[in-house]
Amino acid sequence: MTLLSGCSEKVEANDTLPSTSASPTTETLPPVGPADFPVPDEARTKDASGAEAFLRYWIDLMNHQRPIPAGQPFRDLGPDCQECLRIARVYDEAAEAGRHFEGGDLGIESIGAPVIKDGEAVINFFARQDAIALVDASGGAVESLPAASHLGSGMRLVWSDDTTSWVATEFTLG
């Protein structure tokens, strides 16, 4: 019995092979967010998975900006979001006073399915935050908060055609 068989006839190569030229690529998205921590492409799609990815990016951005501290990215990505502007102000005031944050890492414990309607997304989630301290230049704690978990939280986003990205309009942590 023969398990493998081959062609015994000689066959000429196909002269209609696909072109070797590069296929057209999609346009790259303009940068959004801080230069060293831009909004990722997966968070820049106008659908539920893009909205969820943007929320996850936002939490990562809060963790990224806390040690710096600098608030401008929150103003850029949430210009009409009152809580986002408050967070930006707190970060900027800490930097101006020569203070910095220690700890306070945020994480998402669970997330509900984003509800998308008319270019807006609403996402409910539970978060956790490690203990955090605002520390002055001498290393003394000015303020501190204990760790917290199961913080009922939410975010409302609106799609921006100008930036091809979601933008925060409301943010609640806890």
C-alpha cells in the first residue's frame, strides 16, 4: 500500500502568482495621549471592545501619571469630565508643591459589558486601589488613604471623530 504519492508529470509554474509589491496598509492613527504613553490602537475603535480598552488604558494612565505627577493627559482625554479635571488639578498641585504619590496602584476587579448608543459608551466596573500616600519633599506623608477593594465605579465616554478616539465625559471611582 502506498501512503504518499507524487505527481509523475512535469508541471510548469503558474505565471499568475500574486504581485510581490506591498499590499496597501491602513492609515496610521494620529497620536493621542502622552508621547511616552499613547492611547493604544485597540482603544481607538468605535465599538464596545474599543470602549473597554480605553477604560483599561485610562486606569493604566492613572497608574502611569501618579509618580510623575502631571495632569495634562487627563485634561486632553477628558476636557469636559469634571472628575478628570479634578484629578488633573490634584496631580498638578502635588507637582507644584514638590510632592509626589507613593502607592495607590489602581486595578479593575471586574467589568460589565459596555453599553454603546449614539457614539456614547457607558461602562460600569469594580476597582481596587492599593494604599496611597501624598508625600512631601522631606519624605513625610501629608495625606494617606488605606487600600480599598470592590469600589463601584463607572465611566462615560464619547467618540471623537477629530482624534479617532474615545474621550471621557464622566469618571467615578468608588
